[in-house]
Amino acid sequence: MREEARGKRIVPVVVVVDIDDDIGEVLGRSLLVGEHEIEKAVLEYGKKRPSDPDVNAMLAGLSIAERLKAEYGDSLIIAVGGHPLDYLEAQKNIKRRVESAVSELDGVPEFYIVSDGEDEFVISQVLRDIGRIGGFERVIVEQDLGIEGRYLLILKYIKKAMFEPRFSRYILGIPGIALAIFALISLIGLAGLALKATALVIGLAMIVRGFNLEDQLEASLKGLTHRIAYAASGLRDKPYLRLTGLLILLLSLAVSIYTGYEYSRMANTSGTVRLARILQTSIPVLAVGGAFYILVDRILYRLVSEEEDVWYHIMGDTAALIVTIFLAVAFYTLGSYMLRVGPKVIGLNVFLESGFLQFTIAGVGLAAIIETIRHVKFKANGQNSSPAGQTS
């Protein structure tokens, strides 16, 4: 936070927050500064969207600014928009725009945040780096709806759910995916599996939303997209190696899914035995396929290519290869042990007694040693990072 000097005066700043940036969409500008601009915006915006709560929020902000001006002798009011789709980007935009609006104030800004939603606390945390937080005001429009008014309000929220991406992806998108999966799997006569798959999709969506993982998931998907694009571009160079590695990976994935599905449908066997078969066969098959993919598509490809710092990348790929192989062995031993002891001794102790934990630690430890040698060696040569655009 900006240092506050002794004796420096406090300037109250009323911040009307429009997290979805409807103001910017309607007025063409996402930052309004001063009473005159806000009053003009109320009239202009109100003509186009008379029932929008943002109008009431701006009017409430003007009222608060007037009271603060009478108390402090001075005040500033601003209305600021965020982003229509990305909540994290909205916070960044609001912070940047507020900072520019108060940059020339002769005093320490004290923010009074006005909102028509539930964003005041989040925005207060964002603005703490710029000035003090004086208070909050949530604007709720009071009206006697009646029966017709309630129907209109329901229709309004249905429209919001259908056409505003921030809401539609949860209210329409996730249920739509779940229904499509249920219908597709039901077409081949597996209604029970369809229900489980639907529950899985909805459950994962609830976890992502509940723990606010959208941004991390989006970043991971972007990284995967870049990797796929990089792999596709590499098919033009040594295509026989890259295609071979890709086919091995896809084949192992198909075999792993098929064997896992068949074991899950085994009749007259306990759930523990079915799980043990999957651990003993399906997961190791997939891991071995991944190991062959790393060996062919990454290590052999780099050996015959003309990349710079080729050994830097090969050592990183080797570390990944070792971890994958040791995991394959670890899961195989775990499944074999569970089959040997039967369903009577299934607990946390099986991870130790089967050797699963030992193989996992050994693989990770060897990989860590290789990574350490790799970074020490190349840092000593002044090459402590991989070239731009390359992945290790």
C-alpha cells in the first residue's frame, strides 16, 4: 500500500463498481470520473437500460459522494467497469483504472465501494494496494413486484442466464454437456454408465466452481493447446518418429481404457478384485505407452534433430521417462499385492507392503537427481534455461 505521510489529508473516493462492464458496453468507456460525468452517464445509460441496477448504483454513489463532501470538504466519485467474461481480468482492469483515476490526487484516497452485486469485498482487497478502504454500500432496488412483476423478474434472470457468458456457462453449458454425454452413452444401451458419467461431469464442475479453479484450469488448457500445436508443427520434421510415438501413446490409451472397462464389468468378483486388476494392468499399460512415447517422440527425436542445447532437453525427458517407468512398476506391484492378499487386508498399509511407495519414491528421487545435475551443469555453462519456445 502507498505510504501515508503524517498530516496528509484523506480524500474520500466513491467507487461505483460494474464488474461485468455493462457501462463500457453501452457508453463506450469503462471509466467515468467526477460528478458531472456520472450524472451524464446516469441519463445516457438510463435511457438505454432503464431497469438496470447499475443506474441505481451510480445514483447511490452520487448521494454518498455528496454526504462525504459535506463531511470532508472534498470528495471524488468514479464509476469503473471490469470485464464481461473473465472475473480475474475484471479485477485487474478495475485496479488499473482506479489507480489511473486517483494518481494525481492531492492526498491519500479512502475508497467507499458501491456495487449492485456481491463484489464489494473482493474489490476492496484489490484496491488495498492503492489506498485505504472506508466502507461499502450494496444497492438493492426495492419494488413491489406483484404477480406480473415476479414473472417479469423471472424472465429477466432467464435472459441473463442464457445470454450473459458469466452465467450461461454454468446454467446452460455444464448441464448441456452432462445431458449430451447421458444421451450418447444411452444410445448404445449403457444407461447405468450414462448416469455415472453425467454425475462425474456435474461433480467435477461443482468442484471447479466451488474451489474457484477456473483460472488455473484455463491456464492449463492453454498450455495443453500450445503443446498440441507444438507437436503438430513437429510432424513436418522427422514425421516417422513423431507419428510412431503418437500412435504408441494412442494405442496404449485405447488398450488401457478397454481393459479397465472389461475388468470393471467382471461378474462374480468383488470390487477390490476388479480394482486390483485395473491397477495391475490398465494403468501400467498406459504408463508403458507413455514411456515409449517419451523415448521415441522426445529422446530419439532430439538425438537425430539439430536442436540447440539438445542434451539439456534430453536429460529432462530422461527424468520424465524414469518417473513414468517406476510408476508403471509401482502400480503393477500394488495390483498384484492386492490380488494376493485378497479383500481382507485393504488399507493404507498396502502402499508400503506392496512396494508401491518405495518404487514411487525411487523414481522421483532418480528424476530429481537428474534434474539437479542438469540444472547445475547447464547453469555452470551459462545455459540455465531452455531456449524460448522449447519445452523440456
